[in-house]
Amino acid sequence: INFLAYGLTGYLFIDIYGQDGTPTDIPSIPQVDIGFLGDGFLGDVFGNMNLMIWIGILMVPLSWLILFKTPLGLRIRAVGEHPRAADTVGISVYGIRYGAVVFSGMLAAAGGAFLSIGFVNSFNEQMTAGRGFIALAAVIFGNWRPWGAAAACLLFGFSSALAQRLPEYS
């Protein structure tokens, strides 16, 4: 699925926009100004972030809540860990799996929307530069748990930012 999407987006990009690229008048995702944080360190860091970042931050506890505190989450975990046991109690293994894959694709599309129209306000081929595989590695590194995956994403993001800034100081 990853490689199909990788090739399909490049093909559709050229088919829709041609060699000229994306138009410059694409609307961007708005910034959210949190005024009560003030002008100090917290205001500089969290005071004016993109709406998609706030949604991503809220998705971590929401996904933990759904996966570990609801019957749907128990079913999702059951069809991933023990599909035969889930099938014997009447859970539609393929239905739950397809639903989870479709929802994870929607979350990945939201990440792509942030990258293209929320961060750089344009689309280019191969603009993710392998970050989707880094996200998969973060989920594995986070032991398949939302809080662990979020911590791994912060670690990988910090490492990437540090790698971009270090050449300035050498």
C-alpha cells in the first residue's frame, strides 16, 4: 500500500498539475493563537501553532482512550493479536482490520495534508522524504502504544531538527 500510494501520488501530481507544479493560491490550514499562554517561553513554543498540530496532540490521548478503554479498541487489538480467537467469538476479523486500515489511511492523509498545505503550502513529488517509514518505525519503537509512539515521534523529530541545525555551528 505504501509503495502504491508513493507512485500514485507522483503520477496524479503530474497528471493534474502538469510540470508547472501546484498553484500558488492554495489556501493554507490556519494557525491557532492561544493568547492565555503569554509572551514567555510557553507563548513562544505553544502560542501560535497550526490547527493540525493541535489535532495531532489531541489524537494521542483520544487514540489511547479508544484502543484501551472501549469495546471497539478491544476488538481492534484482538483481531491484531489473536484473529482466530476473535473469529470464534463472532468478531468480523476482516471487517475490523479493513476498518482500521481505512482509518489509519485517513490519519496518514491528515498528516500529508499538514505537510503539503499546512507547513509548506505546496506539493512536490517525494516531499515526505521517507518520513512515513520513520513514522512506522516510531510506532514499532513506541511498542505499538499511542503514548510510546508519540514519545518516539518527538525523539525522531528532535533528532531531525538537531541534524538540520548542527551544520550552522560547525
